[in-house]
Amino acid sequence: MKNLNYILLAIVIPFILLANDDRPPVKYNYLAKKEVQRFITMMINKYHFKRSYMISVMKHAKLDRDTLARYTGRYKVGTTNGSWERYKAHVLDPVSLQKAKTFKRKYKHTLNRAARQYGVDMNYIVGFMGVESKFGEYTGDYNILDALATLAFHPNRMKKFFKSEFKHLFLFAREKGYDITKLEGSFAGAMGCVQQVPSVARRHKSDFDGDGKTDPWDLDDCIGSIAKFMHKNGWHNGKVVAVPTTFKGRRFTKLKTSHRRTIATSTIYKTGIKPKKRFRESRAYLLKARNRTHDDIYMGGKNFRVLTRYNNSASYGLAIYLIAEHVK
């Protein structure tokens, strides 16, 4: 279940979403659902919330039809996790790459401090920040209460996960002193400049600017949070992340590509492709970036898997890698 927490984290890039006719959210009587009443009782008994508060919040919650449609099969593949073409268009475009360089210059002191403290590469912190929120510019405009109430109490393919996140939303808001009805984020309930769902925001918090508060919307705190995440998930400075290969064909079909399992490099070499840079690990993740006209093939090292533990997507990891390479 650990990795499931991160599946939602970069599938929630609000600036790549398309407008639709299912917004804004509409009124809905959640209190009429027995499941909601059981949830309220659990929050009172286990976490000591006041019944009047729980009822008041649930009266405020609306049905977000747009959010629900994304998890019930109405949308095509790619609406909850960006395609490679979307990543190229929205986070690897010239304007975004220039913003990456500007962000690195502006936050160089904080990035250096995070890199030293956690033993990670600052360029990959920049990559995370670019992919997740375009350096804090796009943190989402969905009401998180509406989004998570909808996904917690209406049938969808990840209902159990979202119901847990709804619980964490209440705990998070209480711990931070936030008005739970005012929080905004992604359609999946992720918040801040590194788009954390409530359980992750509670677990991977960081007060990196030393102001006594952990703030998911504060850029310094977000830098610290990502650096801590990379460290905890096994980042090794100096080790390979990914390298491009010599593949020149249209579509690669000789081996299965995946960021979840490795292949012996000797097996990869037998297909006729080689890494363009030195690759010293005996096994590699074989990674495919599917463009409209052709595939780009990369070999990923152990560090690449760290990137995809934040969001279980090869395209996500490759986007971070390419931003990092650009700002080095």
C-alpha cells in the first residue's frame, strides 16, 4: 500500500487538465448516506471530533461530478495521468524549462542546503517542483473537501484509498488550524507546490524555512519535503538516474518496457541498442517515451525508481530527469 500513496501525487498536475461541463460542484445531501453517518461516528469515537463540527462540514460538502468522472471510466486514459505528449507540451516546453533555470537561480541557497542536508541532487528537486506545480504557479483550484467527499462516498475504482484520504483531510486541517472548507488543490485532493494528498502531507511535512510551521504551499518547505522524500526512498548521489539510448526506430517492441522491473543490461544490448552515456549498473529499467511519431528509449538506474515512488509513472520520472538535465 505504501506505493499507492504516491500514485496520486503527480497524476494531479492541474495545469494539464481540460475544461468540461461537469463543473462547478453541485449540492448534495451527504448526511442522508448511512456510510457517511458511520464515518462521522468513527471520527468522533476514534479521533475525538465534535459531532456538530462533522455535521457542519458534511453539510457544506458538494458533489464534484468532474472529479468523479475521472475515476469511473468516463474519461479516456490520460486524464488522471498525463501522456508523454502532455508532459512535453506543459512541463518540457521552452518557457517551462526557462522557468526551471530561473527557479534554480532564485532558490539556489535553499536548494544547496537541502542537497547537503539530505544527500540528494538539487537539480532533481527542481525537476519535481516543475512537474508538480510549475514551481508553485499551479497548485490546483478544486475544493478539496468536495473532491474527496465525492470520491470517498461514491463508487469509483479507488474509493477505499480516497476514503482514507478523506479521514486524513480532517486530521490535517485540525493539525494545521486550516478551515477545511476553504482548502484548494487538485481533482484528487492533492495540495501545495509538490501536490501531496493529505496522508502524505501529514507524513512528509518539512519546516525547511525555520518559521515554526510546515506549509504545503511554501516553496522553501516544499524543497525540504522533496529532498527528505528522495533521501528516505534511497537516493544515492553520483549514481545513474537515466541515460538515452541509441534506438532509432519508430516503435520499440523487442522487450517490455517498465519502470517497475529491471532487465539485465546484457539482454537489452542484444536488441541492438546501447546507452549513449556510461551505464555502470548490471540491470536497468527500460523506459519508453511514446511520441506521436516514434519512441524514445532510455535506460534507468536505481535512482530512477526513487522518482517514480512519488508518482508511479515512467513519463513522470522521465520529465523530472529531463528538467534536471536541462538545469545542470
